[in-house]
Amino acid sequence: MNNLELKLIRYDESNENFEAIKGKYGQRGEQKAVFTVIKNLLIINLENGADYTDLKLPEIYDGFVMCSNGTRIAVRNSTLNCHLGDDVNGFGIFVLKSWN
């Protein structure tokens, strides 16, 4: 099983930041995908031809990545498995289990 190495930066009172930006932030771009955490959301953008097997994501609730060809990729137990064709891309937004 692969693990997504996504560095998260936490903003809180100790950083003297405003309440509105409290949360976790991070981004990792790869050749075929971009993974972004903004506050309590994980946003996944899969490029054409993305291929991941047992990629362990940050702890998120189960959901789906919607693909450009109308199919859905189920994301269960914070694990991504996808094998997209060269003409298919995908997008999904997931809620982190651990908020702030």
C-alpha cells in the first residue's frame, strides 16, 4: 500500500492568525494528480491516464471521484484505486475526519 506524503500546515491561535483561516492546508502535485487540503477538505484532481493502486490518503470520509466520462471511482477507507484512460480525468472533494 502506498502512502500519500502530504505535508499539512496548521494555523491556530499560537500563530496569531484569524479564526477564519484556522485549519490544515497542504498541496502535493504529481505527474498525473494534484492533492490539496484546504481547512477541512481534501480536493483530488486526477489527470488523464492517472493510475494509483492502494494510495493511502489522509483520513477522510468515504466518497467518490467523478470522472469526465460519467463514471465514479469509489474511495473507501481513505484509499484511492484508479486506472483512468488517456482521455479520462476526475475530480473529487472529501471531508477530513479530523477537523482542525
